[in-house]
Amino acid sequence: MAGEGGRLWGGRFTGNTDPIMEAFNASITFDKRMWADDIEGSIAYVKGLEKVQIVTKEEMDTIIKGLEKVKEEWSSGEFKLQPGDEDIHTANERRLKELVGSVAGKLHTGRSRNDQAATDTRLWLRGKASELKNHLKALINVFVERAK
């Protein structure tokens, strides 16, 4: 989860960060498209934490219920990004914490931001590759029909 000041980085810096740097560092405009993949990865991860007894079944259920609510909000267009949401992970985690409280912090046990970003990207790319494959099959079928 985000450290002091709400940012994921810069804990050793003093003073305020220039707004230009804040805008440069934020990736939310790009990675918000991975909201479903981030939630899918988080649900799988918390299930793994429960399996190895790092979180209780009750904590896992609470986190999953919260993540499912976040998913509903994204799906319905109700999810509201906040100025401090640097990336999709920050946005989803912030909302999860608003919904379920401090238990949301357990979702990051043993999980680095880099692991999360890599997993989300792989899940997103897998989905897009599948979509592309289906479009290519449809295009090939059009070519075949027109060639007859």
C-alpha cells in the first residue's frame, strides 16, 4: 500500500514533488484499462495467501467481497479515480481499503509492486492476444468467402 503522503515512492525525499514529476510518474491514464486484470490477479493472490495460512478464510472472504464490489463499480462506470491514484493498483487498493478497512493491507503481504504490474500486464496481454486471434480468424474467413 502507499506510504506516507499517499505515494508508492519517494519516501526518502524531503519537500514537495513538482507537479510535472507527479504527472510524468503517474501511469493511471494508460493502465486503467487493466482494472479487471488487476482485480483478477488480486483475487488469485489472496486465495494463495489463505492457502498458506497468511490470511484467515474470513479475511480472504472480506477482501474478495471488497474486490468484487470494486469490479462492479468499474463495470458500471461508478468507479471514481482520485488525484492520488498513481496507477491502477493504487486506485483499486485505495477503494478496497475504503470498503473493507485495514484488512486490505494484507493483500500486499509478500507481493511487490513490480510483481503486481508484471502479472497485470501478462493477464491484459493474454486477453488482447486472444481477441486479436479471434479477429484474425474472422478476417481469414472473409478472405476465404470472397475468394470463392
